[in-house]
Amino acid sequence: MLQPCRRPAVPGNNTPTLSDNAPPKPPWLLNIRRGTHIVAGMRTLARILALTLLMAAPAQAACYADYKAKQDNPLRLHYGVIELPDSACGSTTAAAGEISRRIARDGWTLLNVMGIFGQDGLAGRRASAGPYFLRY
């Protein structure tokens, strides 16, 4: 009868042999990660941060302008009131560019910008502007 080989345990290199046919260990077990979860987490964090900043930003007051415009053949004139974005509220020249672009869709040409005002000036101009009150 054969007797088992009894060798003493040797400290040091305890790695498996190269011929080990065991299946590979899952990446999470070896702490090897592809990094995609980190990017997805950063995107989520960035979205949350952006939403928080948007909600914390002070609301801008509405900005409006009144203007005069014309059409040729036949000659037609109109007075209107328009709501402007914050970027065009600084001066009448900035407002003129925005107004010209919007009313040109219907063939109108801007003659001049009368003034820029806030929401408190809307009520007095509603009747004068008629169908061109906040149309564009």
C-alpha cells in the first residue's frame, strides 16, 4: 500500500501553479473596476449640483420694450410691446437687435425702440399695442 507524502509547509510563495484551471475571479472580488460607475456617479452629482444652483439663483425681473415697426407695399405701421431676454435688457441697441430678428419673420422692419421697462409698465401700454401686445 502507498503511503501519502508528508512534506512540511514552507512559508513564502503560496501562489497557485501556472497550470491552475480554476475560473477567473470576478472583477469586484479583485477590486478591479472599469471606472464607468465613477463617471456615471460624477454625472449624477453634476446634475444635482446644477439643479441646486438654478433653484438657488435669484429670479430675474421681467424686461419689456415698446417699439414702432413698419411694412412696405402697402405701407403699414404698428406699435408693439415685446418681452426681452435678460441679455437684451441692458440697452436699446441690444433690444433693437432682438426685436428686429423676431418681427422680421412676419415682414416687419423695426423703426425704433421707444424704451425698456419692467412689469409695472405693462398695464398702461396694453391698450395702445392692441394685437401687437406681447405678440413676438
